[in-house]
Amino acid sequence: MRRILIALLISVVTSAASAQIKTPRQLFPGLFEAVQLSDIFPDNKTFVDATPRRDPALIMQDYNAQKDKAGFDLKQFVTDNFMIPGPPKTFFKTDISTGIRKHIDTLWEVLYRKHDTVSKYSSLLPLPNDFIIPGGRFRETYYWDSYFTMLGLQQSHKTKIIQNIIGNFAYLIDTYGFIPNGTRTYYLTRSQPPFFSMMIDLLAKDEGEQVVVKYQPELLKEYAFWMRGAAKLKPGQAYHNSVCMPGAEILNRYWDESDLPREESFKKDVNAAKLTKQKPGDFYRNIRAAAESGWDFSTRWMDTSGKLETIQTTFIVPVDLNCLMYHLELTIAQSYKLQGNGKDYRAYLAKAMLRKKAIIKYCWSPREGWFMDYNWKERKTTPHMSLAGAYPLEFKIANAEEAQKMAGVLKTKFSKAGGLVTTFERSGQQWDSPNAWAPLQYIAIDGLNNYGEAALARSIAENWIRTNLSVFNETGKLMEKYNVIDTGVKAGGGEYPLQDGFGWTNGVLLNLLNRYHTDQP
């Protein structure tokens, strides 16, 4: 009963906190749509990140008075009334001769942001501590990016920044009941892959295991957020992020509280909805749920055609999400153990063991020798193999025999000249072939080392390091993603141009450089 009451309280607090904050679309009805459906800004994220120069109500009053008059210039009106975010900092000039480590060390300063510079009317959410951004068009903190960025911050002995970021996330959980996708008002309807417990693990290496106890209240609140309504579900039912499986086990899915077009990609969503057979609200929810996954977008969320209009994210129980939830349950159990609370320790350990068993039951494919996502509507695994299947190696869920088969699949199918490819489909989506991403390389490499597959792990790491350094030596930049099949070609696909900066690439690269003691391309 106590846990149900906590979950209900968090739901109420979350709804209340989010309801008090208005997004750009809510602040500027009519003006928002006019700007986002025009081509004033090539990227829809530009306007929602713009800062109003004065009270939004006064801006709207003037807009409604002027918009129908002859000669009204929408672009000029926006420029007059909003501070438009400029391109990424351009003062940082790379001297390639100083080497990659110096470059990353300088980038920590370039990507560093002060917490107390948020304007009253900005879409930025206020935070208590300074933070690191990914870079490029991403001008705010992102949830799962931050863990992989921290891997490098730890190597750079920047423990204080790690503490600050975790403190910010704890504040967000306490304020909103969860950690949003990113620290913008328009992200308050969804979270991202729940890496908070992994961040606590990372900090514990520097600060000791008592940090697990320190953040127990926030760990419990995050768990309650992901498990809302789970206790009342029957097999074949889902509610928010919880799914009751055929055998009555509870697993999780991605979900978004809104069924409207994403504000930061408004025009693309509206246009994409014209091609789908789904109801617009269902389509937008599936698009948004995929954004919560961080994999926006990939064929792993689609039917066998691999077309965006078939996206069905809310029908899918993702293997990676449930591995993270398993770790969250284990971390909560550990926090109770450290307190000497045997009863709650055993309760959360039991939850974790049940989840582990369910992940193997529903996601392991003996035929593929790989862990797959599960479609709870169709009651079968999805048809798309993806690198998300490597998560059970990182979290030691696979048994020895399964791990051996997975190592073979990684070596023969996923491993390419430049690193591990994300999927095998060339759909034009950025989370598909031929693209590769730093976080997934790290998960697979670290996971292989858990099972004694050191030689394969090293080979993959060296390929990835070589790809990163080759592009750096050519361009002076570290990229958001890489083409690992045609290594001489830039990565592409997705909703926006290739970004550089880049938080999680820097973090994973520095971690691997130090682990494998190499700086050679």
C-alpha cells in the first residue's frame, strides 16, 4: 500500500509541476504554428530555444494585432521579439598538432554552461548546478547523454562536475517526479533511458558506496515514475511505461504523455503524419516514445517494412530499457542493504531477479543468438536485430552460453571496419546502418569484457578509436555519430545535419583511450 501511495503522490506532483510550466506552443498559440510551419528557420528547434525579449502575453497581443495587416513580416517580427540562438561557439579553433587528449580537455570548457543564466521566459528549465551540454544544436543537458559524457569526465578527474550533474538530475526528480529527456519545457512529457543509477555507480567509484544511500529517495522516485500503474495491470495490458506480459511479469516500454507533434520537430511530425494509417494522436505518441528511447529514429520501432509511418514504439518492450530497469532495482536493493534494511533489500532484489528471468524469457532468441525487442501486442520478438541486444552483456544478464553466441554475432554481423553498426537496415534513419554511436560501442565493449571476451572487445575498441581519430585528424572535430561501413563518408540520415562537439563521443573515446593505452589512428 505504501508503494502505491508513493506512486500516486509522484504522479500528482509530476502532473502539477508540469502543468504550471508552459511550453512555447502554449505561450505563443498561432505564432508558434506560423513560425514552425514556415521556413524561417531550417531547424524547428531554433524557435523553441529562442528567448522572448519581453512578456509572452505582450508579444502575443502585438502579434494578433499585426499579423493580418498588409506587409506583415513574420521573420522580422520574430527577430524583433526573440533572441535567436546562434550557431555553436565558433571561437574554439582546434590545433590538431596538440593531440586528441588536449582537444577533449578543452572541449569540457567549451561545453560547460553556468546554471544561473536562464532567462525568465526561456524554455530552459532552471537547474541548481552548472552543467555540460552535448554540443551543436543541443544547447541543454540531456539525460542519457550525460552518463557517457561522465565516463570521460571521470577520466579527466572532474569529479565535481559529475557531482553537479547528478545533483541537477536529483533536483529534476524531486521537482518533476522524473528526469526529462532534456532540460527544456517542451521535454516535460517524457524521460530518456534511465541511467541515473548507473551515474550513481560511477560517482561511487570516486566518492564511496554511501552515495547510493544519499540518492536513495531519488532512485525510488524514478522507479515509481517508470512503474506507474503496474500493480493494477493484467496480462496483455499496458499503462504509461509499464506492460504486463503474458506470464503476468511486469516489464517496461517507452511512452510520452503527449499525443501532439513534438514542438522541436513540429513541421516534420505534421508532414510525417500525413503518410501514416494510424490516428494522428497514436502516430505522434509513437514518434515521441521513440524520442524517449534516444533512438530517434530506427527501424527497430517499425514493422517489417521499416518505414517511419509504421512506427509502433509503444507496442515494443525494449531489451535495453529493461536492462536499465534491472540495474535500477539492484541499486535500490543495494541502498537498503547498506542501511541494514534486510526486508526491502530482499524485496527489490526479488524484483530484479524476476525481471532478469523475464528479459531472458521474452527477449532471448536462440535462433539469432541475440537478445531482441519484444512486441507485446503481437506476443513475439520484433524482426529487427539491433545493437541494443548487447545490453544484457553489460548488465550480466546473459548466461555463459548466451554470451558466447552473442560474441560470435558481434564479431560476424555487427563488427565493421570502423566499429559496431547499430542495425543492419539502411533506412535513411540515423539510428540504422551504416551509422554507429559512442554509447553503444561502450556498452558492447564493456559487456564483452564482463564475459572474458577481451580480444574481441579490444578489436572493436581499436576500430572505433581509429575511426574517431581519423575524422579528428581530417576535420579537427569529434562527431555525434560515425559511418563505420564507408569510413571515408560522413554519417548522415535523421532530422538534422551531423553535429560535432560532442559530449558522449568525447567521454567514451577518452575512456577507451585510457583503457587501451593508445592514441594512434
